[in-house]
Amino acid sequence: MLLSHKNFRPGNYHKLNPKLESDIVIHGLLLWASMGFLMPMGILAAKMSGREENRLRGRGLFYVHVILQVVAVLVATAGAILSIKTFENSFNNYHQRIGLALYVAIWIQAIIGLSRPHRGTKKRTTWYFAHWILGTTISLLGIINIYSGIMAYHDKTSKRTWLWTVLFTAQVVLIAFLYLIIDKWDYLWKQGRPRSNRSSDQLPVISASDQALIVPGENQKQLMLLEPCGKRNALKNLFDS
């Protein structure tokens, strides 16, 4: 929301005509949908895709992230166009300045996202850090600007906005909770399972990189698995038999 407070004085609420008030509401809803909902949902999808062991589901979550972010950028752009065409943008308050910075930042972030280097290349680490830090900054500033937009709407119309503030705060808390619990989901899921089932999850998984040693016995051959030294001493594994 980019609203001018330059000519605002207490008692002049009647100067805000219904058409302008309607445009303000539409602008606020567009920016909430973009930076307050779609972008956070896209971040959650990206975080889940990074922890997904199933490659197909992980790729699906990644594409969900991309789609949500693209739609969020388009919706935010629509809100920006409405603001430029309708409102008096003197940029004399923090809400307008942060909003302008966000409009520029989301398109830079979109370009960075589309120029993603292949995994394993030297540029990938730099790209990942830039994409992560800019995305985090956009999310935080977007939340701050939504709050300031609600306050600006209250100042301009003198209407009660506490309900919108409470609902948005509840949404932010829920999203933050989901973001944090994703890292602990596997651990929490295992806590509700019987100990016997949980212990079976800890059995070593034989992969192609594991080494095997055939030890000749009296009547049969014993196949011993040598585990990587980082987890356990391979010689100890041999002599434990």
C-alpha cells in the first residue's frame, strides 16, 4: 500500500471518497495475498522440498515453490500498478519507501531465481546465499509493510482495523511455527512410534559405497560389512565376530 499522509489532518476523513477507499482496500488485499500469503507458502514449500527424501515429491514441492513465487510477483506488480495510477505517491513516509524497495527487490529476486546455476558448480554457493538472504529480507519487510499499511488505512479512514491486525498476527505466528517444525517433523513423528519400530529405523542401510569382506569359515563363508570409518571402526566391526 502506498498512501500519502502529506495532507492528512484529524477530522478530514470525509475527504476520502468511496472509490479511493475501495482502491485502497484492493491494493491492501493484493499486497497481503502476495507478500503475506503466497510468498511465505512458497518458502515453506522450498524448505519441505529440501528435506524430502523422495526425489519425485521433492521435485514436485520445488515446482510448487516456483509457481507460488511467480504468482506472488505478478500479484504484487498489480498492486504496485494500482498504487502508481491511483494514489498520491510522495514517498514521505516509511510505508511508501519500504513498498518501493520491495517492488524492486521482488523482481531482482525473480531474476536471481530464474538464473539458478546447476548444483555442483562454483557459482551455486554464491547464488544460494544471495537468493536466501534476499528472500528472507523481502519476507520480513513485507510483513512489516503490511502492518504499516493497516495503520495507514486506519489513519486515513478512522475505521477499526484491530481485527485485521489480530488475524494477520495469528497468520504470521502460524507460518513461523510451521517453518520451525519442519526441521523437527521427523523427530516428532518417531516419538509416537513403538520403540521396536524406532530402533529398526536406526539399522545401517547397505549402499553401493559400503565395502564387504568375505571371511572363510570352517564350513561356510561369512560376509562381513565394513562400515565407513566416520561412523565406526572397520577393524572393530571385523573382530566383533
